[in-house]
Amino acid sequence: MNRQRLDPLVRAMALTVFVFLYAQTAFAHPQKGEAVGFLTGFRHPISGLDHVLAMVAVGLWGAQLGAPAIWVLPVAFPMVMAFGGMLGLMGVPLPGTEYGIALSAILLGAVVLFEVRPPLGIAAALVGVFAIFHGHAHGTELPPGQSALLYSMGFVIATGCLHALGIGIGTVHRWSWGQKLLRVAGGLVAVGGTFFMWKAFA
Amino acid sequence: MKSTSRFHLPLYAFIVLAFVMCALPVDAHLYSTGMGPFYDGLMHFLISPEDIVPVLALALLAGLRGASYGRRALFTLPVAWLFGGLAGLSAMTTRPHPFIAAAWFLMLGGLLAADAKVSLRVTTALAALLGVYHGYLDGAGMGQFETASVGLLGLVFAIFVLIALAAAFVVRLRADWARIAVRVAGSWIAASGLLMLGWAVRTR
């Protein structure tokens, strides 16, 4: 009986070991800018805690609200954020970007904390407005000399993964203790946002 | 039935063994061309995100619409790509326009994200346009090599396989969440297109 239980585990461990032992080809000379472009783009949204808090909060809120918000909000955010990024790249000014980002963490954390349930359009609009600030900040901070395509893809995929992380955490909402945990997480996001707002003013 | 297959087993084993034992010429110096022109073309497609992402988006869009759309894209896109590539082989030089690349991402990703009810005719036109445009660019880029036409065949083969796999995978999806996941992928492609558009304006 025990042997039957162990077998899949042993097989999985052996497979893992073999995967790690597998010698990959070393690309000492990647095509100029490309590999760097994807990784730089992927790292960009996850390198700033203020961005991470807001994006995870979008996923948490979506999970709290359930269908269809659970997928509408994470679709709306990257799309509108990319629009904000496009404005930033084009050099269109947007005043108070840092305040907007901090405010997004505060408000998104607060809606998760108080489990606010507005109509879907209002929820999507709220998320979309803040996404413009996040995207604009990313667009203006973009490093020169990178591959536009790979950078953009890495950037969007990382953002989507952060939303997915929030949704994944939000699945605990089905249990009563999970609902409380989510509200605590929302409170922590709001506290983090307050800290970043204080930093923006300081 | 069982005894017949047992009777044929030694014959099959002999044929397999003969193939295995058959000594083929060793191409020790494919170093310069990778794995030969056919595979060079195939690999060119697989490692070119500007080619593979729009093709994937079109395949997913066709798959969401149904099997007949998938079949139409499966044959239209590779054929158009081949014709575009053959035309591009004779072109002296060409430069991909960043605005057009961004527009393909934006349009196909947007249609996919919106689960747009595009007609079969529009899907065919999109596949033909995408194939001719990207095929022309690829052909123009490969035209400097003598074996470019073989490379183009490898490229078209890779496109055919990708569309077949991606469209067939999506056609089979019935669960709502799975179809939504495909649409989310479309939104990511469209979002990448928006960023590429901004980048193109910045570096103009």
C-alpha cells in the first residue's frame, strides 16, 4: 500500500532530478537585445512593490466578485495599462503618476478589505483608470535599446501572472476563513499603498 | 487476426533493422547552416515572435469560431505565406514596418479577446493578408541564400503544423473557463501590440 503511494512521488522526484541534470545549450551570444528584452520586460512589473500590490489586488478583487469580474478585471487591467504605456512611450504627459499608483493600491486594497461589490462596469472603470497610471509609469521608464516586441510581451505576461497570482490566492474565498484572510490581505495592500503615498509626498 | 500480425512481426523487425543499419552520409559540417535549409526555415519561424504570435492568434481565433474556420486558416495561411515568400525571394531588400507589426498584434489579439464573430470570408482574408505580408518579409530576408526556397518550405511546414495543433486544440474546448483563457491570451497579444505601437512612435 505504502509502496503504491510512494511510487508516483519517487517517479516525480526522479523526473525532476533528470530535468535539472539535463544539460541545456549555452547561448553565449544571443541575438542582440532580444533575450534581454523579454527578461527586462518581464522583470519590470514585478520589480516595484507598488505595482505588485495593485496588480495582485486586482486579482483578489476579481476572485471576491466572482464571474464575470474574475476574468473581466484581469483582462481590462493589462489592456488599459498597455494603453497607458503607449501614452508614456509617445511622451504624452500624465501628471501625478506616483500619486495615482499609490492611490490605486489604497483604493484597491480598501475594496478588497470591505468586499465592495459595485456593478461590473464601475469595477472595470476603477481598475482601468488606475491601470493608465501604472502603464504610463512603465512606458516612461522604458530602457533604451531593447527589443520592443519581446519587451512588450514579457511586460504583459508578467502583469497577467501577477493577476493570476491574485486570483489563485483569491480562490480561498469559498471558505469563511478564506474570506477573512482575503479581507486582511486587502487591508495589507491598502497599508502598503498608504506607505507609498507617504513616500510620494515626502 | 492475432496470428497474422505475429506472422508479420519478423518482417517489420527486419525492415526497421534495415533502416537503422543503413549507413547514411555524415554531415559533419552542417555547423554553418544549423540542421540544413529546411530546418533553418522551420527554426526561423519558431524563434521569430513577430511571425509566430500573429499566426498563433489567427489559429486561436479560427479555433474559437469552429472547425470550418480552422480548416480554412489551415490551408489559406501557409499557401499565402508560400506565395508571399516566393515573391519576396526576388526582392532586393525590404524593411518590416513596426506600425504594421503592431497593428497585426492589436487587430488579431483584439478580435480574439472580444471573441469577435468574424465571418469565414473575413477569416480567410485575414489569413491571406497575414500570409502574403509576413511571407514577403521572410522571403526578402532569405533571398540572399541559394537554398532559400527550401528554407521557405520548412517555414511553411512549421506554420501548417502550428495552425493545425492550435486550432484543433481550441475547437475541442467546451468549458467556459478554457475558452476564456484563450480570450485572455488574445488580450495579452493586443496589449503587447499597444506597447509596440507606442514604441514604434517613440523610435520613429
